Amino acid sequence: MLKSILFLVSTLLVAKTYADDSTAESLYGTWSSKSNQVFTGPGFYDPVDELLIEPSLPGLSYSFTEDGYFEEATYQVSANPKKPGCPVAAVIYQHGTYNISSNGTLVLTPIKVDGRQLLSDPCNDDGTSVYSRYNQTETFKSFAVGVDPYHGIYKLQLYQFDGSPLQPLYLAYRPPMMLPTETLNPTDNSDDSASETGSSNSKRSLSELVKRGLENKHRTNAVKNNHQGFIFSNVFWYVSMVLLGVGSIAFLAY
Ligand SMILES: *[C@@H]1O[C@H](CO)[C@@H](O)[C@H](O)[C@H]1NC(C)=O
Ligand SMILES: *[C@@H]1O[C@H](CO)[C@@H](O)[C@H](O)[C@H]1NC(C)=O
Ligand SMILES: *[C@@H]1O[C@H](CO)[C@@H](O)[C@H](O)[C@H]1NC(C)=O
């Protein structure tokens, strides 16, 4: 009797912990790829000076609010198979709204005037990265949030339109670390702004546009959900549930 109750309790616990979830509530937070170097928010893009801040390692990050807003930060380096010494690097910032269809498809619709890209093609751009506006609607066929059994932390798996999985993302902050969700640069056409590609303003020197500094990083009150803390709270939760279970069994026995 006792054994079977304990078994039932632990089965329910395991089911609760590992069940994958595909709701807006489960997306809530800031997610980052394994390198844990790329995060959305003011440490990646400074909208006042329109600076993209290059992270120290490639990676990607997505943030989602519970009320339909997203933010994306990616730093990707693609190897050039023909010229190994000529990798192309792209730093991209976008934000906007997201929508989950009843069939599970997740669509990210950016605010077109706010996206920015810094493209570095060292063998073809004379050492000058190209800074430009960027907008790209992203469609994911489906997504799933669950606990990674190996790392013991929340994992977000996004599946691209063709069904292939993106690299897994791990929960870094909840509440999410994000810039304001409204339009940041409505119709900015001043000399200072990023202009359309083709004009002389679209090319600026790398040092002007990329700050490796982290001076903006702590302007948010979002709490870093560090892994140990998470495991600890999970263990704590387990222990309390087991105690609760033992308590109810003791109660039933008398
Ligand atoms: C997604 O779009 C549909 C139709 O445009 C809308 O009814 C629904 O509220 C949207 N969902 C979210 C989460 O924004
Ligand atoms: C899911 O629904 C969306 C819009 O409702 C549609 O555009 C998309 O093609 C659908 N995806 C699949 C895999 O059926
Ligand atoms: C969005 O991107 C497309 C394709 O790059 C471009 O033609 C268009 O001008 C962009 N829109 C805005 C508002 O920047």
C-alpha cells in the first residue's frame, strides 16, 4: 500500500517535471543557446546609440513575454568552405510580436524598422562591417518546453519550418531580460541613423558600431536563474512533495 502510493507520487512528479509544454506561458522568459554568451536585452543592442554589442562567442537568444512580444539576438559565424580563413559573421537584433496557431506553429513578426544587422565579411568588405536595417519574419513549425534531464534546467526546442530542430535553448532569465517592446525607431531618417544599404551611411567602421563593453548589462532587474539555484529549488520541491506525501500517508494510517 505504502509502496504503491509512493510509486504513484513519484510517477506523477516525474510526469510533471518532464512533460513538454507548448503554450505561451511555457515560452515566457529569456532563452539562450549552450554558449550562454548571447542574451537579448540592453547588453546586446543599445537602441539610443543604435549599437550592436558583439558577444564574446556565437550563439542565439530569444525572449518572450506572456502577452505576445518577442525579442531575438543572434551572433552567427558561418564558415566559408572555399576559403577557410574567410568566415562571415552576422550580429542580428529583432523584436516584435509572436503568435501561436492552433496547430502549434509559432510565428515571430518583427517591427520592420527596428531590426538591425551587422555583417562582417572580412575578405570582401575591406575590414568594414556593413550595418543595416534587418527584418525577417520567422516561422517555427512547432516548439516544446521541458526539463532537460541531463542539465536539470528548462529547455526550449524550436523546430524550423521544415521540421528540423534548431540548437536547443536553455532558460536564462524569468522574467525575461528585454528592451522595451514598443517601436524603438519609428521613422528615423536622420543622418545619424542606420540608412538603407547603398548609401554611404550604411557603412561604418567596426569600432564605431561594435562595443565589446558590457556597461549596459545590469540595467535590468531581471534575475539570473542560475543552474545551481534551479536544481536546488527543484530538489527542495521534490523533498517537500515527498514529505507532504509521507504526511498524508501518516494521516491516512491513523
Ligand atoms: C494569433 O493570431 C490570431 C489571428 O490573427 C489571433 O486571433 C490570436 O489572438 C493571436 N494569438 C496571440 C497569442 O497573439
Ligand atoms: C499552421 O497554421 C498556420 C496558420 O494558421 C499556417 O500558416 C501553417 O501552414 C500551418 N502549419 C501546418 C504545419 O499545418
Ligand atoms: C524589410 O526587408 C526587406 C527585404 O530585405 C526590404 O526590402 C524592406 O525594405 C525592409 N523593410 C523595412 C521597413 O525596413
